[in-house]
Amino acid sequence: SEHALKLATFLAGHPRVERVHYPGLPSHPGHEVAKRQMAMFGGMLSVQVKGGAETAMGVAAKMRVFTRATSFGGTESLVEHRASIEGAGTTTPANLLRVSIGLEHPDDLIEDFSQALA
């Protein structure tokens, strides 16, 4: 989705973000394949914040627009700390947040991440 791409682009340039996983970004290892196979790049992305699990969970807790929940394809934007959900022994990075983009205006989503990362 255009909203996901706009948010991913913002996050990729944020100083408190270590890495953004989104096939719409040219830096993504599967970007060229995604361009050939997809009309758009989808409404899900993940972001690794600088720091560990506590930092990532703190960012999620500060969200005002995003709801902390697990779901796919809903109308509201969601964020979850994936490693907490998967539990002990997970190989998911402790600093990773999974993000599902809903129908909110992308500027509101960017502002929410901006204040949560501050």
C-alpha cells in the first residue's frame, strides 16, 4: 500500500531505527523480485529499533494511533512485539516490531511513530 511505503520510507531514515523490512524499499533484498511480481508491496512491514526488547516494547507502548494487537487485513493500524508473542526460544529479533497498516492517514501513522521513537 502507498501508506505502508510512506511509513517504511520515513522509518528507514529515522536515527533510532536499525532496519526496516519492507519489499517496497529499494534497500530490501527482494525488492527487484517484488517489483516484477506485485502490483503494490502490501500493507505489512517490520521495523527493528535500536536497542533490545525493552526499547521495542516501550515504543509500542507509546503508540497512540496504532493498536497493540495481532491481526491481518483489518481496517485499523496495528503494532506488535513479535518476540514476546512467540515466547522463549524464538529466533525473531528482540528489537523487532511487526506493523500492519490500516486506513488511517499516513501522516498520522508517521507522527505516531515519530513521537513513540522520541
